[in-house]
Amino acid sequence: MPTTRRQFLSLAGGVTAAGTIPIVTLRPLEATPAMLNTAIRNVVGEAQIRTGRVKLDIPPLVENGNTVPMTVSVASPMTATDYVKSIHVFNEKNPQPNIGNFHLSPSSGRAQVSTRIRLADTQKVVAIARLSDDTFWQAMADVVVTLAACTEEMN
Amino acid sequence: MAALINVPAKAKRGDVIEIRTLTSHIMETGFRHTADGKLVPRDIITSFTCRYNGTEIFRADLFPAIAANPYLSFFTVAKESGKFEFEWSGDNGYSSTASASITVE
């Protein structure tokens, strides 16, 4: 029986679909919002995260995602009984959701950290602070990136 | 490896001072490919520690999302004259140190 055009196309389509799926699953080069949530839960556990107290300074529009200046500061008196234990920064769409963990102490005097980060895409950046009473506070920022970092070819 | 450290030479007791550090490192993410499709292995600094007269005052865990030549700025209270020691460590046994001294009046 000669193969009809319809049979041939459905067969070819099936092969193409089956052929492309493994490539997609082998290269998950974007952290998904689910990965972001998992990474946050790894740090926070089941605790509630409140919005406020944390300030995330990052440019809203970035030309080059390879080096993006970022400052996180937390409103805290930084005394022996009320201080910021750590600051955790996450992203939504880099290959990995973590950016950095910064551990402070009452002798830090001021809860503020600056660094330069990489952003692979236009995305959300989240900063979470853990206070000495084990409450968590967060701030979010959306950053538009025109030249992505991380996944380009090496020359 | 070369590191740039910025610590005030003098401070008053109780002042909050800013410490800025910059070290040279490629921070290869491990997600890039060469033109012929090979994955470039990860080579990053994973940890940074600052000690003030032997006591740890700041520590950071770094990930591939930290830009090349990691820059870090943080604060501490100037308590006594002495030495700040900085240590970076990372993949492939990477380790590098630097120090700076301060006079507290």
C-alpha cells in the first residue's frame, strides 16, 4: 500500500517532535520560577517571607548583563539583639537561581552589601534578609537586560 | 592573584567603616560552550571570608551569577587597631589571601 501524503506528514511530524524533546530537556539553560521557589525554600524553609525592610538597588535597564552593579541594604539597628544574620540574593532566569549568600553579624554595623552580578535575561531579582529573630524579609526588582550573560559562546 | 583592598587607614573607635575588595578571577560559569560545542568547565570562587583580628566579620558564598573579578563591599564597626585578613577560595583548589591594617583611635 502506498503511503499517503497525510500518513507521511504525521509520521515525519512525530519523528521531529520526538527528536527535539530530548534536546530541550538536556539543556535547561534557564532557571524556572519553580527553581527560584525551590532555592528560596532551601534557605527560608517553611517560614513566612514578608515584604519590606530590604532595599534592593539595581539598575532597571542594563545594557550588559555580564556585570550589573547591585546593592542590598536592610533597615536594622544592628545591635547584639536585633541584627541581620544573612542576605540571600536570587534570580529567576539564569541557569542557576542562586546569586550569592552574605553572612553578617552585629559587628557589621550596617546591613549593606554590594557586588556585581551576571544576568542572562530580562528578569526578576529577589533579595531576602534573615534577621536575628529568624524572620525573613524580601525585596524584588525587575531588570531589563539587552545583552545577556552566561550562555554566549566562547571565542 | 592580584587583589585590590580598600580599608580606611585610620578610624575612630565605634565608627562604621566600609571595606571594599576586588580580586581578579575569570568566574567561568560552567554554562558556556566553545565554538565547537564543548562545555567550558566551571571555575569560580565559591567562598569569601573577612577576619578582623582573627574574628570572622563577613562571609559570602558566591555562585556563577557573580560577575568576573568579584567585587564585594560590606561594613564593619572599627573596634581596635589591627589587621583585616581576606580569603577567597574556589574550584580546582583555588585559594588567595590578602590583608590590610587599620589604626583605631
